[in-house]
Amino acid sequence: MTKIHSWIEAFRLRTLPLAIASILMGSFLAIYYGVYSWMTIILAITTTLFLQILSNLANDYGDGIKGTDNVNRLGPKRAIQSGIISPVEMKFGIVIFVILSLISGIWLIVESLGNNWITSLIFLGIGILAIAAAIKYTIGKKAYGYSALGDIMVFLFFGPIAVMGVYFLLTGNLSLVYFLPAFSLGFLSTGVLNLNNIRDMKNDAESGKQTMALVFGFKKALIYHYALVILALLFAVIFTTLIYQYPWQFVYLITYPVFFIDLISISKIKNNQALDPYLKKLAITTLLFTLLFGFGLILG
């Protein structure tokens, strides 16, 4: 049971709401546009969950073998760090989720695009890039997560790529105004990563892992976090204002006090480790925000 528990911990379940939120946002936008396919939505969610778990396993492996996950780390103990799961076992888990991601992703492409081979090849390329990005975040000598590039990659893959990708698979078109809520999801997802990196600043610096939090320093990294969250909330309001039809399209505003209360609480934190609970809170609040956002769209 200890081994099973360690694998479940390695999956990092608290990161999965963000992955689901991105796909739901794109799906809600498509439903608002007037098109939906339950099979496409389910396959998109499944593929995204496989990719997120793959990223988490690869992160555990990369940070584990580099020694970044050590006794000085403030966050939860990782699988390789604990010694319960060996690097060889983790590599096997990574391979399994690469295969699952490919199978699910190809099925998604065939289901949604059919014989549209050119577009299918483009999406297959995007899928392969997503797998490569999941692996190269911390694995290898040139892991981009060690060069302060993690934020932009999270923004892109959790924001415009995920949201507008599923929107296109469902509708077959793109609309510039729909990028606004896609950016909202990208900003909020980057906020979760930034909190993680602020929490781990001291250990990352000692381990040679450069992050945006280290580039900014503690105080400016907090300001950066406030900007990410506030921009996300602002872009959502701008989008709803532009497509406004009914008052309940703003129902998601009831989540805003939660976001702002957490920002105020975070501003008072002096101990980096105290930031850890806010990662999960931001991920869950983002999922709730997305569900209410979609509810307002569908009712409209």
C-alpha cells in the first residue's frame, strides 16, 4: 500500500483541476457557439489528464535525479526523493503515460477531425510538442524549467493551446474574442506555478534551478502573482462584457472574493512554506470559476 500511495502522490492530484478547467473552458465556449460533442470533450479531458500526470512524473524524475528534491525542500516529499519509487520505476511510469497520451490524443484527433489530414497532422504535432514539453520541463541538461521558461510554457499549454485547441476541435474555427477567457486560464495556471516557485525559492537557488520567482526576488514575485490573478479576472470580465446578453453571464463573479481574500492572505505571508496550501486553493477556485463561467454562458 505504501508503493501505491506513493504513485498516487506522484500523480499530484491537486494539479489536475487546472488541466480539467482548461478543457472545460474550451468546451463551454464551443457550447455557447452552438456546437458540442460529448465524445470529443471526454477524450480531450482524458488526454489532458494523461499529459498532466506525465508532466508530474517527469518533474518528479528530473528534480529527483538532479537532487533538487532534497531534505531542504519545503513542499511535499516527492516519490524519488522518498526512495519508495526508484528512478527506473519512475522512467517506466513516464513511458506508460507517454503511450496513454498518444493513444488518447490520436483517438481525439480522429474523432473530432476525421479525414481532415492536414489539420489532423497539425494537431498531432501539437500533441507531440505537449508530450515533449511535459518531459523536458525538468529532464535533461537543457531542461527549460531550470531556465525560467516554465511560466511561459504553462501559460501557453494551459491557456490558449488547451482552451482554443479544444474549441477548434469542436467548432472548426477560431475567434479572437474567445482568446480572452483562454488567457484567463493561462494566467491562473501560471499563478499556481509561481506560488510553487516562490515556496521553493531557497532550495531552487541552491540547486541551480532558475525560475521566474528567483529572477524577480520574493517581493516582486508576489507582485507578479497579484498581476497574474488580477489580469485573469479582468480578461474574463472584458469577455463577458463584449458578448453580454443576460446578467447571469456574470455569475462567476461570486468566486472573485475568494481570489482576493487569498491574495490578501498571501501578501501577509513571511514564511515561504506557508504558501503551500494556496496552490491547491487556487487550483480548486480556478475550476469553480470555470464551471460558473460556463454555466453563465450556457444559460445565456
